Amino acid sequence: MSNYLYILWIPLLPLASFVILGLFGRKYFAKTAGIISTASLLTSTILSFVAAKQYFFVDGKVNGIYQKIIALKYTWLQFSPNVSIDMGLIVDPISVMMLIVVTSVSLMVHVFSLGYMKGEERFATYYAFLSLFTFSMLGLILSVNIFQVYMFWELVGASSFLLIGYYFNKPSAVAASKKAFIVTRFADLGFLIGIMIMGFYGGTLDIGLLIQKLTSVQSPEFLSITSASFLGASMLTWGLTLIFMGGAGKSAMFPLHIWLPDAMEGPTPVSALIHAATMVVAGVYLVARLFPIFSMDEASLTIVTYVGAFSALLAAIIACTQTDIKRVLAYSTMSQIGYMMFALGISKNGGESGLGFMASMFHLFTHAFFKSLLFLGAGAVIHMVHSNEMKDMGGLRKLMPITHIAFLIACLAIAGIPPFAGFFSKEEILTAAFHENKLIFGVALFTAALTSFYMFRLYFNIFWSKDAAAKAHSASHDHAHNAGNNDAHDHGEGSWTMKLPLIILAACAVGVGFIPFSQFITSDGAALETHIDMVFSIAPVSLSIIAILLSASFYKNQNAKSDKAVAFFGGFYRAAYKKFYVDELYLFITKKIVFPLIGQPIAWADKNIVDGFILLIANTTAKISAAIKTLQSGKVQNYALFFFGGVIALSVLFIYIWK
Amino acid sequence: MNLSLLIILPLLTALLILLSKQLAQIRVIGLAGSLAQLGAAAWLLKSYMDQRAAGNTATYLFETNTVWFKALNINYHIGIDGIALAMILLTALIVVAGILVSWTMEKLSKEYFFLLVLLSMGAYGFFISLDLFTLFFFLEVAVIPKFLLIGIWGSGKKENSAMKLALMLMAGSALVFVGLMGIYYNTHTFDMVEIGKMGISLGVQKFFFPFLFLGFGIFAALFPFHTWVPDGHASAPTAASMFLAGISMKLGGYGCLRMAALMPDAAHSYSWIIILLATIAIIYGAFATMMQTDLKYINAYSSISHCGFVILGIGMLNKTSINGAVIQMVSHGLMTALFFAAIGMIYSRTHTRMVAQLGGLLKVMPFISTVFVIAGLCSLGLPGFSGFVAEMTVFMGSWQNPDGVYRLATVISAASIVVTAVYILRATGKTIMGPISNEHALLSDANWNEKLAAGLLIIGILIIGLAPFLINQLIMPSTDFLMINIDKAITLK
Amino acid sequence: MSSSIFILLRQELLLSLLIFILLFIKIGKERSNESILNLINILLVVNLAAGIFGMSEGGIFNGMFTTNAFIVLEKNILNLAMLLISMQSYAWLKNHKQLAEFYLLLFTSLLGMFFMISSGNLLMFYLGLEMSTIPLAASANFDLAKRKSSEAAMKLILSSAFSSGILLMGISFLYGTTGTLSFDVLTAYISNNPMQLFAFILLVSGFAFKISAVPFHLWTADVYEGSPVAVTAFLSVVSKAAVLFTFTSILYKVFTPIATVWYGVLVVLSITTILIGNLFALRQDNFKRFLAFSSIAQVGFILIGISGSSQAGSASLVYFVLIYVFSNLAAFGVVSVVSALAGKENISDFKGFYKTNPFLSWVLTIALFSLAGVPPTAGFFGKLFLMMAGAAKDNYGLIIFAALNMVVSFYYYLKVVKAMFMDENEAPIQKLNVPGITKLAMYICMAGIIITGLASLVYDYIYSLSIGI
Amino acid sequence: MNEVPLTHILFLSTALFFIGMYGLFTRRNLITMLMSIELMLNSVNINFVAFNKYLFPDKLDGLFFSLFIITIAAAEAAVAIAIIINLYRSHQSIDVDDATEMKF
């Protein structure tokens, strides 16, 4: 194996820029912070491309199979002889692929932010947090040890918390950041317990070893973990399901998805990076990373499948009703991730039946590009009109042509129109679904159609419907959002730093689909022959086109059709608009059950019962001492009497009783 | 090196403080003294590591054993192992930080610093003594300064809190004393090493272990004897709170650990009670914290919850969990001291600790807010900070026990990390973030001394959090020694 | 023989000499109080020094008077206490007309105690006892003008007369059943037949009255409150100590055959004493009364120590008494200064005391901590060693009880500290200028409180001299 | 000649003792109380003398002891009377119940 140690620099460079900016940014690099961290990230991007080239084309493949290479492994914290947290770097197809995705998207976002966040008061801090996030995400994908994954998992959550709460003086942002952290924390509890189960039965936390032990059917570990069971399910199922719970939390799968829409309170580039391309797919990545083990356990895979499919559908429905463009994008993200999840769920390990795995990864890859493109585009729009609401937009195609084109490309891509990237990956997924599970296939198809509907609803509402100028003006004075974004005059599309990323990403959104993905990334590392079956793709593509036309007729120019449709769906629409009341349910549980029924009673008990008991002792003593004070009557004769009484008592005691 | 230095240095400092005249002198002497202690501790660490590296496998290093009361076979027997050393380092660090944050103390400053130093002396003595009588002596030395510190310089209903704290701790030490008598009259020595060698008969262990464990448990805020913690911490002046939570609650944990190692059979047979209490403390403390509105109360209750992890780790009686308990002690010491320091800084500027009355402090005091956030993240166990390492080690350790009940206890304790996240984020969100109120809009950020203090503690937290293998390297050999007896007892069952 | 008398009796002779000198001073020409006080203090120092140097062992008056190193040590402790008291009452006596009488009474009483301690015979013991009691009753009435003072004296004389009546009854029964009064012979005849047990209990209650163990303690608080502070100090430290010494030696020497019985008696007495003492001390406001009850509780702990009935037992007793001399006299010193100069004797008057008199506050605080048994003060060691001696009997119920009562006692000691340091008071006691000699006495007490505990050689020395059963 | 047996004398002395005690408990006048105490002491004297005469006639311990008791009783009485007089000065009464200022 050749030496991959240099990829250590890929995460370390962002870390360095975080440390530097975090400590001295506010003082010394108030202006230059952006350049510094962008430069450092550029370096690591280049490095990761180098690594990809070396791995995929030079020495990754050994007799037709892509190998897992442990570039570095260092025991960080020893628990017991063979259970330990190791820090390390793993190089295998998916990790390298993720490297490419994360670094390049992050780079785009860095560049974009140069323009978008210009003049921000806490500019340096912003970049510091951005670098921190990039570092933790890279650390996550390079993890060799399941506990290492957990650590960076937490760090990613924390940095996302910091970035969502970036506008710290805005209560909604604070609330959103808290919500995001707490919900994912709850999910991580499951992850942690899952890890503990795996570690205990597998006897190690090292992913490679774990897979090796738990995939050989006659190994003692496998026997023990499958034989041990709790509430009817085997420990394997428990472990995997709990780990998936963690993944679902990060990837905003139902029912842990509630934090994602609110997370849009953060600056838009942040949403593009964290909540579209990278962090939210961490769940998918986690499942993929442990896929061999998952494939040993039917039950957990089924759970993954149905959770994924349901989330995809639900999100798509909700997305059709939202009016905040970022929220629409958020729900579409959730729905796309649902795609990836169930693609994994229906997949098998290895060979042709591993198509789902490959498809899921492929979709993850393409989705990263066009979704971040969508967000950045939306960012550009918001930057211009200072509002997230569709009603404040419309007819912007004249004012911002480049953004318009890029956005259109992205929409086509996500809608799965050939030859855009989304088409290929989505086709693979649908094919896999078609072969494995017809029900899922149906759901997927329907979701696809919905996707293209709401995406173009978005597109038309932003760039067409009404005419531009008046809108832009009227909106330009409401700075409710993006506080501190002080250049509110009607500039064009903003600086080149904002346009360039759009262009590059648009190019990707067109191009990446043609990568022969199945050659590189499969469940078992061996190349997999896939072919786009034109006959098969007729159905989905035509469905999407119909949906697009429908939304065009609804939203291209203002008319009453959409209202009719709303009226037609009635209650269902309102329910969808209210996100099916999941948030309210959570609120009810926390505000009405946890706080008043658990918290307050305990707090009360502590004050009155536990502490009261201690006080009781004190008070009783005081009372007794007050009660017996009359013994000291002050009469000398009583004293003598007591004296004599004492004598008698002692004599009786010791002459007759204790003889 | 001679361990007595750790007692002589504070003593000297205290005397000099008594002799010195004006505030400036007192401060400087106090700081110099505490720095000297820190230096001594660091040097101790170095020489300890050298000794170990040189292959010295004795349980305790730097032992000196001089007769104190010959007639009663009481010896001044001192020596340290890795665990004690970790505690000593913790103490030294917190003392420096405490002196620094109370830099501007005007009221009766001489007495104030004198008592602080005296308290630290008690802690050092406690950690280095291998003779139970000496141990007990220093344990009580550390009590009275707390009473005075809280009662004189405190805030709120300080007299009550001080009295409650003093009496409950004294009750604890009374129980400890009874236990000591029991051990003494059955082994005719106070020497922990000898007792460890000869062992104690099962009946005696069974009868006296509860006294000792409960006694020390009161110091470690063991449920349901934790009620001195909230009031005491809340009323105490900043430095005193730091010392209380950072040092003197550790006396309890350390004592519990030593007792468990001294009477392993009893510890093993009572372990389920210990674990039950610990689990209750953890989850109960967490939920109680969630309901608090005063920053100091929040931190005090969270301390109850966090110290629960220490007791849990000890109760699980296996190597990993005990490691975790020790790390948790150090980590919690640093973290909670940092938290109290931050709260103190905020309080000294805004003159309120009520969460509801604060907000948006990040705008006017970025440094303090950052400190606050760091402390918070550490307390909710974010990787990279010490809290994560400690809690995870405890969890992994307790999970090693396949018994269903213990599993349940572990899961419940693990669930507390969510609650922790809730209350920490609520506190942070309400005080640091959000809109700032006008009367706080013009406040100033931290001074050099506060920055220095916070910096020291943060460095400590980060060292453990980023390179846990270092502290493991320090304590693991010693836990091995502890485990020898304990394993014997468990396998014997 | 003739020369040995002077050696064996030297402490008593010295004291008698002092008494004579006082008489001559009285009848001699007028001198200023200061000069007399200084002279007396110097004489007391000499007396103490002469006591310390030179060992002596043996008996005279065919065994009526016996002495040994241990007894000499005990007498030295009493001498020391006497010296400290006289130094501390300087402020009070400076302008008192009958200071000579005051010293006469106290010295006589002290002389009585000396004879009582080294008595080898019930008759001698009785003589010593009365000789020490009657002058005290007189001196309790020393503030002739004060109503409380005369009431206190009346209570003291009547109760003590009554108790000596009981005691005598006991002695007479002992005599009746054994036919002898000398301790050495007596031991051979002691058995636990009811008559002797009854006699023994009567005897014990006589002692219990003197050391004010519950339920024979009721006179204590009133007498302490009523009499002048100096006398109270003398009562609470010197006379109590002397009786304790005698009690212990008689128990260990004479009543060894019925050790089990008197162990039981001691346990019962100590439990009641600690409990009642604490409960009453909780709610006192008059400082002297407060100290009275706290000292009652202390006696309870001492009884636990004695009940150990070992060498460690008697050693820990003497050790504790020595510490008790320092700590209690330090406390009384402060109280006497305050009552002499500010005329205040209530705890509530001490609020905010620290603001005006930091030195006195620290002295009082350290003294109280020592009484409470807080390290590093000597009281910690004293109490612990007493309880260790008691624990030797494997009676852990008693130890637990005592340990928990220590916590209660903490409460009321800390309450005083709280009053001085923490409570606000708009009109605190004004700044007092303490006489140098009293300050010196306080310094001695402080040094004693610190050194006696930490320097183990003190205890080891006492232990080497002491005798168990 | 037939002489009085010891038990009779002991009975007398005990009776005397308790009469004295009764007087001490019931009488309010301090002088009377003092006299009752003297009764108690005297009963002890009788004890000593009787024991000495009947049981141990060859030694004189008892007799001497009673002599000393008498002496000391006198001294005690002297001091007590002095105190009572002083009490009368301050309280204008020698009723024991008037001197109950200090209590509890």
C-alpha cells in the first residue's frame, strides 16, 4: 500500500484556520479572514482531488477490487485492552468521494460567502465556524473508528449549532439553533447506546474489525450478538437500529426532521453547505459505512427503507405548500435524502443486487452539487430582495440572469430531466427500487413527480410570475432578515465572488452525471456494469415533464389556478402547510409533559421533601430543647430533688436491673 | 521530592498574608504562593513520570512515614499515586484561578485570601495522606474555611447556607470518624497501605463501609444528602464556589474511591445501592437543573448530576469505570470552576444572576461569553473537551457489566446527556444570545486577571479533552493497583 | 523522711506560702492594686515553675497523702489554669477593693483540690473536697452588690452541702461494709453486693455533682451565670478538672473490682450529659450560661474517655483537660474582658464584634473552634482521643451518638462565630483596650491551643506517665 | 446487759437522713433548709460512730471521721449563713422562692 498520510492535511488545514481565526481573527484578520480560510480550504480541495486521482486511477484497485486503506491510526483513548477510541484516516471509495464533495462544495460556499457576508460585524467568527465545520465533517468521513465517527458527529452538530445561531441576537435563530442541537442530541443518544452495544458484543470499536467480525456468520461475536435479545429483537437489530436513529437525526428523517426547516435561520451559504450538501447526508454516509453489517440484518434494513421512503414522500408533499423559499429547499433536501436512505435500505451487499448502494452514493454525489447550487442561488436572490418569502419575489430573471440560468439548471437536475446530473442518479435508484420492491418504486415515482412540481413552482415564483422592478424595490426596505447585512441598495447580482460559484456548480450539475460512477463506488468495491435503460426511464421523465408543465401553468404568471388547487385539497393542504403538526406534537411533549410533569415535581421535591427532611431534623432538635427548658426551674429545691431522683434511678438501674 | 512541600507552601503563604499590610501586597503574595504551588505540582508530575519511566512499580511514590502519635500508632504517612497526583494538579490549577478571579476583593481581603489558602492546604493534605487519621484531619481542616468564606463574603441567605453546609459536612465527617474507629480497632492501625495488605474481615467491612461511604458521599453530593450543594454554591463568593465545586466535592469522590478500594467486599455487595443512588442523582440532578432560573443554582444542580457520574463509576467497580470516575472528577473540577468563574464575572458586571434578566451578553462581553459557552459545551460533553472523555469512559466502563439492572442504570445515566444539552442551551440561549437589555449595553469585557484565570482552566480542559491518553497514562497504572484488591473480592464472590 | 515531706508536699507548701504572703499583704500597708496583682502573678509563675521541676513519688502520713509524677503533672495543669485566670481577671480586679480576699479564697480552694487529688484515704479526700468547695461558694458571692451573685452563691452552697451529705452517706456505708477508709485496703473488700453498690452510687453522684454531669448538673448554669467571670472560669475549669482527676484515679485504683458496673454508670451518665448539655446550650443567650452548658456537654465526652478504663483513657482525660484549660480559659478571657470593660455578657451583644475588636474575635473564634473540635486546633485531637479511648470497648452505638452530637455542638459554637463575623449590628461593642497581661494570657492560650495538638510529644509525655486499670 | 442492736441505730440514722432531706425539699426558709442539711450530716455521724462501735471497735476511723464532719459542717454553716445574710441584703427576704431569678 502506498502512503496516503498527506491526506491528514485535508482536515488539518481548516482546523488551523479555525484556530487562527478563532483566537486572533476578531483583532487582526477582521477583513482578511475570508481570504485566509478560503486559501487553506483551496489547498485541501486540491489535495483531496490529488488523493482521489491517486486512489481511483493509480493504486486504489488491487485485482479489480478497491481496497480499504488505513492511512493512519493512533490510539486516542484506551477503555479496555481491545476497546479503544482510535483516531485515524480511512481511504476507500466512499470516503474519497465524500472528500471531493465536502471540500469542493465547502470551497464554493467559502467563495460565495466572501461576497455574501461582506461587511458582517463578525466576519472572522463566521469563517472560523465555517472552517470548524469543514474540519469536523472531513474528520467524520475519514473516521476509522465508530467512536471517532461519534466524536466528529457531535462536533459537526456543535458547529452547525454555532452557525445556525450566527445571528445570535435574533430570538428565532437562537431557538432554531437550540432545536437543531437538542433534537440531534436526542438522536445521538441512540447512536451512543448503539455504539456501546456494538462495542460490547463486537469486542472492538474499530469499524474494519467490527465489519470483519460481525459479517462472518460463525464468528463468536456474531453468534453472541444475534443470540442475545431484548424485547424480542436481537442485539444486532437493536444496535443497528439505534445507530440508524443517530443517522436519521442528522439526516432529518421522519420523525426527527423537525429541526431542519428551522435551521434555515442561519445564513444562506451555511444552509447550502451544512443543510444541503454535507452534514445532512452524514446519516446516509454512516449507514453506507456500516453497510456490510446492516446487510446482515434484514429487520434494520427494512426500517431504513420505510423511514426513508416515508420521509421522501412526506417532505415532498410539505414542500409543495411552503412559501419560504429556503424552507421549500429544506424539505426538498429531506425528500432527496429519503431517496438515498431507502435506496440503501433496498440494497444488498455486493454484486448486481448492490445496485441500490451504488445508486444511493451516486445520488448523494450529484445531489450535493445541484442542491448547494439551489441554495446559493436562493442566497443570491435573498441577498437581493432581503426576504425569503415568495410573495416578495418574481420576475427576477431580468435582474439576475446568471442566477436565473444556474437555478434553472439546478431545477432541471433535481427534477431528473436528462441529461442533467440528477437524471442519472435518480434513474439508478428507481431501477433498483423497481427490482427490489414495487411499493417503494411507486412511492419513489410519485415523489419524483412531486419534486419537479414544487421545484418549478419555486422557480417560476422567483423568476417569473409578476414583473420585477416594483417588487424588488418594495422589498428592498424590509431588512427583517439578514440583519447587519447593511448594503441594502439595489445592486445587481452581487460581486463575482457570488457569481463564480454559481457558474462552477451549474457546470457540475450538468456534468457530474456522466461520470461512470458504478466503476468506482459499489458496495463491495468491485466495478458494477450499469446501463441507462431508455425504455425504463420514459415513465419517470415524462411524469416529471408533466409536473413541470403543470406548475408552469399554475405559477408562470399570476392566476387563480393555484388557489383553486388549494381549495380543492382543503384540509389536507392546510395540514401539509402546517407540516402535519409534527412540531406541535413535539412542543406538546416537551412543554406539557416533560417540564411540568417531570421537571417541576422534581424541583419541588428537592426543595420541600429532600431539603425539608434535613430542616425537619434541625427544627425538631430546636423544639425539643425548647420543650425541656422547664427542667431548669431555677428553684434550688427542685435541683436537689432531681439530684435525689438521679441517685435513685442509678441505684435501681445498677442494683436491680444490670446486676 | 518531599511531598510535605505541598503543605508547607500554602502554610507559608497564609502566614505571609497575615503579616502583610495592604491589599496589593496580599494579592501578590497570594498569587505568588499559588503559582509556587502550581510549580511544585508540575515538578511533582515530572518527577513522578520520570520515576515511572525508570520502572518504579511501587504503588505509592515519594512515600515518607514519620511517627506522629506513637502511643496511638498514628503516623504522618504521605505518598501519592497517579490518582492523587491528578487531584493535586487539579487543586493547584483551581487555586491559581481562584486567586486570580478574586483579585478585586476589597472587603476584609486579608482574611479572605488567608482562608482560601488554608482551604487549599487542607485539600493538598487530604490528597497526599496515606494514613486515615491524617486524611480525616485534613478533611476537616477544609471544612471551616468554607463556612467563613460563604458566611462572610457570600450573597443571598448566606448565613443559612453556610450553616447548612458546615453542619452537613460535619455530619459527614462524623460518620467517617465512626467508620475509622471501626477500622482502627479491628486492624490496630490507620495506615491505608498496611490495611490494604492485611485486609479487613468481611463482617467489619459490611458494618463500617456504609458509614465511610455515606460520610464521604455527603461531601460528594450523594443523593439524598446533596442539599448543601445548591445553597452553598449559590451563596458563596465566586472563588469560594470554584473551590467548593472544584476541590472540596472532589475530596468526597476521592474518599469514596479509596474506601471502595479499602473494603472491596463490602463495596461489591453494596454496589447496587451505590449505583441506584448515583443514577438517581444523575437524572434527578439534571431535571432539577432544568427548572432553575439562577445561573449559580443551574451550575450547582448540574454539579450534583455530574458528581453522580463519579459515584456511578466507583460503584460499577471495574477498571474502565473507575478510570472514568477519576477523569470525571478532574474534568468536572475544571469545568465547573470555569463555569463559576464565568458566572462570577457576569454577576460582578450585571449584578444579577437571574437568567430572565440577562441576554445578548455576547455583544458586550465576547470573551466572558465565549468562556461561558466553552464551559457549557464541556459540561454537555462535547468532544474535544474533558467532559466528553470522562463521561464516555464512565459509560463504557459501566456498560461492561452485563447485568440487566446495571445496563438500565447506564442507559438512564446516558440519557442525562440530552437533558444536560437542554438546560445548558437554555441558559446559553437566554444569557449569551438573544437581544440585550439596555442597562447592560455598556458593560465591559473581562480584565487581564479574569482572562488569565479562565485561560488556565480552559487549557486544562483542552489538554484532557484533546489528549486523554496523557491523563490515562497518569492514572491507569494506579487504577490497576486499586483493581488488584477489588478483583480479588469480586472473583471471590 | 522529714526531708522527703518537703519534696512530696512542695506544691501544697508553696501554695500555703502564697496564702500567708497574701495575708501579710492584707495586714501590711496600703499598696496599689496593680502592684499587688503583678506581685501575685509573679508568685504564681514561680509556683508553677517550682511545681514543674523535680519529680517526686511516694506517700506520707502513712498513705493518707500519696503523689507521683502523674499527680504532679495534674497539679501543674491546675497551677497553670490558676495563673491564666489571674492574668485574665486583671481588668476586673484592677479597681476591686478586696482582691486579696479573692485570691485567698481561690488559693485555699486550690490547696484543697491538691489534697483531694493526692488523697490516699476517704477522710483526706473528703477534707480536700470540702476545703475546695466552701471557699468557692464564698467567692461566688464576690460581687456583693449583685443580686444574681448572692443567689448563685446560695444555690451553690446549698446544693453542694446536700451533695456532700449524700456523698458522706455513701462513704459511711463503704466504711460500714469494709471497715477501712484507705484506698489501698479498700480495693480488697470491694465486691458487687447491693450495699456496696448503693454506697458506690452515692459516692459517684457526689462526684457527678461536682463535675456537673446530668442529672446532677442543675446548679451549674445558674451559678456560672451569677458569679463573677473569674470565679466562673475557676469553677468551670479548675474545680471540674480537679474532681475529674480524683474521680478517675479513684475509679481506676479503688473500684477496679466492679469495673463493669461503673462502666455502665459512666455510659449512662455520658449519654444523658451530652444530650441535655447540647439541647440546653442550643438556646442560651447569656454567654456564661452558654459556656456552662457547653462545658456540661464536654464533660459528657470526657466521661466517654474515662469509660475506656485504659492507660489511653486516663491519658486522654488529662490531655483533654489541658487543652480544655487553654481553650475554655481563652473564651472566658474574652468574656471577662468584655464584661469588665463593656459590661455586656450576652451573645447577641457580640454581633458585629469583629468590626471593632478583630483580635478578641479571633481569640474567641479559635477558642470556640477548639471547644468544638475543629482541626487544626488541639480540641480536635482532644475530643478524638477521648472517643478513641471510649471506642476501645467496642461500644459503637455510644460513639455514633457522640459523633452525631458533635455536629449539634458545632451548631451552637458556629452560631457565636456567625454573630461575631456575619451579623450586622448598628451599635456593636466599642473598641476595647485589653490590658497587656491579659493579652499575654490570651497569646499563651492560643499557643497552647495550636501546639498541644499538633506537637505529639505533649500527648506522648502524658501517656507515658498515665496509668490505666 | 442487753444492748441496742446495730440495725436499730441504722434505722434511726436513715430516718434522720430522710427527715433532713424532706425538710430540705419542703421548707421555704433558707435557715430551716440549712438546718435540715445539718440533720442529714448528723445522721451520717451516727452511722460512722455506730459502725465503728459495733463492727470495728479496735480502730477509731469512724469516730475521727465524724469529728471532721462536725467541724466542716460548722464551717459550711458559717459560710452559708454569711451568704444568706448577703442574700437578705439584696433580696430583702430569705425565702428560697424569691431567689429564682436565673432559670432555663
